[in-house]
Amino acid sequence: MKLANNKILITGGASGIGLGLTERFIKENNTVIICGRREDVLKEVADKFPSVITKVCDLSAEADRINLYNWISENHNDLNVLVNNAGIQNWMNITDSDFYQRTTEEIATNVIAPLHLITLFTKLPSLKTIINVTSGLAFVPLSKVPVYCATKAFFRSFTLSLRHMLLPKHIEVIEMIPPALNTDLGGKGIHDGHPAVSDFVDSVFQQMKEGKKELTFGFSEARLKANTESINELFSKMNP
């Protein structure tokens, strides 16, 4: 994709990887729209980056997704890049009393929401690129976050099919595959000590400049190239 002069929607663009992408896309001379549930967090980003356009939206709610699309189509019908980044990660066990409830919340945000957004935004004549953020855990699950891993495996599989399905519409589909990074995903402090988001963003932007469609970094690069034997070996190490 061309990295400048786009109008881009980044879901979950006010924190973590989404914020890192927001900052970099602005630096590359793009117009960036971000959405999220927390108005105060969106305002903090807008105060720091006055060019950012914000929209409060709970992506787990179907009505909010439809309202988001209608707002974009009415006010920003030149939007040409959709970044499906928003996601939640629940550390849980099948024996937890609220396991099913948290499972449905995770699937709604990580699977249903981006699928719905894709079906909506591919109606925009201006759309040229979709970037789906999956995870290195799509390849080797960590049993402490079982549903998160499953949602990312689903989303990776869907992204492969989507790339093929959208060839006739000339819409480019890019998969961004981060490893664990120093963010608050799953809870504060859980990922302290992991690589910085800025290092990941630098790497994936270089890969996009090179025209790559599967963007990896560190752990996720090795997983993309792994075979069954090495995946089984790593699973045993990650889940002792």
C-alpha cells in the first residue's frame, strides 16, 4: 500500500498497537480516524495529535458498528484504508464461573466486529486497503488466553480467504501479526518486558514499503515459518 496521503480508520486506535499505528500514520502524512469506547482516552489522543478525528463507538454492539459506517460514509466517503485492530484478551480458565460470558464478549469484539465492519466498509467505492491485526498466538496458543488465541487463529484464516475474495474488487488485504508487545492488552503489567510497540511499528512499516502482505516481528516471524514439529515443541514450552 502507499503509506502517505490516505484517509484511515483505525479501530482501537487510542491505545497499544492502535496508538502506535495512529502516531506513525500521522507522521507519514495521512488523515487518521480512530474509534473506541472511552471518550476520555480518545480526547487524550486528540489533544496530543490535533489532526486526529475521533468517534466514540462500542464495536461489540452491532448498532454502533452500523452507526460508525453510516457516519463514515456521510462525512468521510473518501476513506480508503480500514485497520481492524481493536481486540480484547481475557486470561481465564474453562472452570471459571464467568467463562462463557467473557468468551462471548471476546468473540464479539475480536471476530464478529471486524467481520461486520469488513462487510460494511467494502461497500465504500473508495476503499483500497484492509489491514487485519492478528497475533503470533494464532499459530501457537497460550492456554491461559484460550479464546483470544482461537479468535486470532480464526481471523488469520479468514484474512487469507478475504485476500482471495477481494481480488476482483482490487482491494489489498494485509495481515499484521504482532508478538507480545509492551501494552496493557490483557491487563496492566502482564506484558512488561516485551518489545516496545514503536519497534514493531518501525518494522511493519518497512515491510509495507517492501510490498509485503504478511507483516511479522520477532516471535511472530518465527511462527509464520514454523512447521508442525516446531509448533508442537513450542506449545509444550509455553504450556508446561
